[in-house]
Amino acid sequence: MSLKEKIFSEITEKGPITVERYMSLCLYEKHIGYYSSSNPIGESGDFITSPEISQVFGELLGLWFVALWRSIDLRSRFNLVELGPGTGTLMADILRVTGKMSEFSQQASVYLIETSKRLRLTQKKRLKNFPINWVCSLQHLPNQPTFTIANEFLDALPTRQFIRINNKWKERHIDLGPDGNLFFVNLPSSNQRELQFLYGHLPENQILEICDHAKNIVADLSDHIKLNGGVALFIDYGSYGGFGDTLQAITKHSFTDPLNNPGNSDLTTHVNFEAISDTAKSKGLRTTELISQRDFLSALGIRDRSRALSRNMSKSEQRKHFRAVARLIDQNSMGELFKVLAITSRNANPLPVFE
């Protein structure tokens, strides 16, 4: 059964499905979901991430973790973890630059949290020269200080959508029309009191997005950091709070209708960093202010690093190199769209760049 047939069958048998369920089926359904059946990342795929654009991105993140490690004078083993490692490019760049600091690399136990067997194979090829551990969840990490990076991970987690109409909360669902096409429909929510208490101040007829998956992962990660120490760095597109319909689909680097051709495009929503911050704080952690990717990478010296890398390049290579770096930090591109947030133990040392 194809993914499209499975979605149609489920709607026919059980009725309309939530946006969250639709995203879950499209992206993560075993064997037939998007991440299980395609190679989505890179120029030949559907979208490209910062590590694929320029090696400078991963190198600077590696140096940030080294600066953090030095600031706390950590002399014991620790976990270096990536959530949703994609093709493994980011971790490869991090390990290459941190490998020059022998004590850091000797103490680090590297863990990639990945559920897709197809992506794991890609990661194993990319990282064949490094000692890597693959696990499916945070629960499989050893109890020791943990440094975590999550780049463009939270945006791909299934999200629920709600809307208040005539002071009644409805949840956005997806139904199947008689013409064989999928369409959105609003159905009464069973969480009227909770939604009104938490979000009654929002305007009517505006989409509210709630990602319980993201909050649960951040809660588990916060518990681990509170017990063992460490930090988690989140980089993604989104904002602090806000509302509106941000569900989008991308195929071959172009936007498309999220309901067309399910399973063959990348589905994402913008990250609500306020919810991420609030979840970590509720667990007793400290969170930083939300800053732009432009400000974060600039503070880490991206311009100096990019100039140093360009010295042995040809003129054409230099042009391509500097265009890639500009894409990461340009305020009209990824520089302002992408935001950076870190969480750490309440009494931990100040975090480089943020504090």
C-alpha cells in the first residue's frame, strides 16, 4: 500500500485526520514515509540545510562547543549529541575541527539520534572515519554531561493546528473530498477549557500551532541536562511566540501545496521558541535570549573564518564560497529567518556568545 492509499484508507474508515496525524504519516510512516523512502537533503534533493551550504557552519559550531567545554573545565567523559543528523555533514564538520583538540575528542562520546534507516546508512558513509553511536531516543544516552545540537530538527515534528471561531475552539483536520482530493476542515476540539485558558487572548480566526512532540523532546532533554549537566543548542526557523498557519511543503527547493502528493515533499512548521523556552524553564533549566543565526555566526567569527578558507581557492571557488557564506548570514536570507536558542542548567557558567 502506498502512503497516499494509506491516508485515503484511514480517512475513509475513521473520518478526517488531524494535521498532526497527517504530518506523522507523511514524514515518518515506516517504509513509506518521506524520511524513510527518499534522500531529501542536498542540491539533488528537496531542500538544503546550513551544513550543506558551507562547511564554515559546522566548524563554527564545533568551536562553540570547544569554547563551552573549556569554560566549564570539564575533565570527564561527556556526550556530544545531534538530534536529526540528516546526511551527517554537520557532525562530520564538528568532529573534524574538534579533532584538533585531542583532549576534547578523546573525552567525547558521539551519539546521533536518528530513526530513519535510510538516513542512518547515509550518515555511516559520511562518518565512517569517526567512532559514532546511533540511538533512537534520548533515553539511550549515558548519564554524563551532554552537549546537544539540533539544527532544523524541531520544524519537522508533527504539529497540531487550532482555530477559534465564534468563541469555540476547533482543530484543523484533513478530509477526503468526492473528487479524490484532500482538503482542510475544522472540527470541534475536545480541549475547549484548556485552549481558552491558555490562548483565549489570541485573535479569532487565526491558526494556533501546538507541537507536543517538540515540547516532549525538550522536556526529556531538560531532565537529562538537569541530572547530568550540559547544554542544548537549537537552530531553526521560527519566532518567539506568534500565531498563524506556517505549514509548508517543499519539493525540489520550491514550495508546493502540503496536501498534494503526500509523502513526496518535506512538511514543516515554524518553531515556536517561546514554547521551547517555557518547557525548559518548567523543568528548572535556564534559557538564553533568542538571537538570529546572523548574530550568532557573526559573533563566532564567520567572516574571518571564511576569508581564511578562501586563501587557497581559485577565483571561481571563492565566488561560490562567499555566496554560500552570505546565504547563511544575509538578513534577507537565512541570517534573520533562522534563530538560535540554548538551554542549560540553572547554575551553569555563562554560555559563549549568549551570556
